[in-house]
Amino acid sequence: MLEVLMFTFFMEIGWIPDQGVVLPESMQYSEHVFYVDMDARVQWWVLWIRGGMKTYSWHSGFGTAAPEFWPARTDFRFAYGLTYSVFTVGLRHLCSHSVDPYGRITDPVDGWYNEIFLRLEGKVGGTK
């Protein structure tokens, strides 16, 4: 039986209520930290590949004529592997890079790591 090529994706926008950013030049404190998260996955038979990114930003000037948007950091995810029955084996790469808008690094975090994994995934109960 020929397996179908499957493509899945998501996009998410959110607010982080318990994090604040000290604005570097003005030493003001901003509690308006938001993020945009995107992810896509392609699967054919037992093979799959997945990639995504999450960008964090802070905003200032709410309620004014010209609110400012300052992206601070982007986290990237990339993975590929094989899934057969309840077992998945794969390699995952994660990295974080500072965004430098107009020469201002607000969240100086740069780094990366790799994971090699074996996952057992199942489901108990429920109906279709």
C-alpha cells in the first residue's frame, strides 16, 4: 500500500504575562512581552522532517500614536526521524539567536545543542 504524503503546520501568537524586559537605553521596564511561534512537519511513510521557529518581542508605547515593536530573540527547531508503530527515533537540533533591531540587542542569548532520541508513544482509552 502506498502511503500518502502528509503536511501539518501551526502558527501561534501569545503573551508571556510573568516576564519583563528592561529597555537598555532608557532603563524603562516593559511587561509587554509577546511571541509568534510557527512549525511545519512533512511525513511520508515512516520518515518525517519538522522545522519551526519562535520569536520573542517586547512592545512599548501602547496607547500612543506610534507603538514600538522590538524583536529580541528567535529560537529555531529542526528535527527528522523515523516513526514505526509506537516507536520514534530521531535527531533534533535547537538553537537560539539574538535579534539585533537597529543595533540594540535586548536579549543576548546565542547557543545551540543537538538531541538524539528514542520515544515510546501510546494512547490509553478514548474513542474515535
